[in-house]
Amino acid sequence: MDSKKLAGEKAVEFVEDDMIVGLGTGSTVYWTILKLAERIKEGLKINGVPTSKDTEQLAIKLGIPLVDLSVLSKVDLAIDGADEVNPNLALIKGGGGALLREKMIASISEKFIIVADGSKFVQSLGTFPLPIEVIPFGWELTKKQIEKIGPINPILRLKNNTPFITDNGNYILDCYMKSIEKPEDLTVQLNMIPGVVENGLFVNMCDFAIIAGNNDTIEIKY
Ligand code: 5RP
């Protein structure tokens, strides 16, 4: 079986009746959402909170009941994908540009589960370019401020030759680094720069990661 599907579907085993479930974004958690919709048709009672407009549309199409984040003070369980996961379960997220809503929902989740195929599990973060969401106003200045931190090489993300716009109306700078030695320090440094809305480092947030390898194997990393 496709490893994204295997990891994505496995996460549904942790969903229980009456939970508020954070619904992540991307091609791995897509399988989680499909499986959840199946379980709902069989009688599972949950409400979902989508982390992006794409996920919201998918959930509506599949008949998953949704609840607005504004009326919540916590989420029981959030399930999401990742671009990189290290052995401490620090993550790079935001390859799909949804990092801000993903982090907001993960931050109020009692449990945060990552689903990924084996290629995402790395010894050191940083091969995948780190996405940073910035406000469009003066983004060039924000980029210069980010460059002062070190050899980070931020590049404006483009789509069809124009800036990629997030669901929140912002831009993304993808940062090309060799490796990120201290993700907890870097996330603080980045978020202190005015103009930075959020960065794609998720540190001390993930409770466990469901990693699917070849030959239909699954490993749960704590
Ligand atoms: C979107 C994300 C995704 O979770 C991440 O990019 C992984 O996506 P995929 O499961 O498609 O590889 O952070 O902002």
C-alpha cells in the first residue's frame, strides 16, 4: 500500500466519539480525512477543525461536520502531515503553505499526531527549505532582517510567477539552510522579527509520529 495512505489511515484509530479533531493539510493527511469520513458514515461522532481552505472544502465535500475555531478553547486531537520530522519529533511544516493555521490548531490540541512516509524522517532538520509566513507589507525588509540571523537564504515563494498567497493573505519565504542545529532557538529568533507572522518549525508540539515505511510497515515514534 502507498505509505502516505498507510500512515494517514492509521491515525484514525486514535479518534474517538465526541472528539474535536484538527484536520491537517496535505497529501498524507488527505487519507486520514477520507478514512474519517468513512468512519463518520458508520456512526463515529466527531467535529473537525480544518487547518486550511483546501481541507475545509474537502471535509465539506465528504460530509465531515465542522466547527469554527473561534468557539473553541481546545482541540482534543490534531492530525497533520510534516515535511521533516527529527528524532526529537521537531518538525518542519508549511510545504503546502498552511503552517500558521496548522500551528494555531496544534498549539491548542491535547494530542498532536504527525502522519508521514519514511522519507520525512531525518536525523537533522533543514534539508527541506523552512517556510516562513510574512506579511506582504515591506516583505523585502523582513527578508533582510531574517538574513541577519545567519546563512538562511530566504526566497519568496512563487506560484505562476507571482507571489504565493496564503489563506491568511500573506507571503511565504522559503529558507534554504544546510541544517538546523537548534530549532528551538531559531523559532524564537524568527518570530521576534516584526513582519514575520509564523515559521514552519514545530518544536515540542508533536506527541507521536506515525511513520510508514516500505512493505506496509508502520513505526510509531514517541
Ligand atoms: C502543509 C504542510 C503539510 O502537512 C506538509 O507539507 C506535508 O505534506 P504532504 O503530506 O503532502 O507531504 O505542512 O502546510
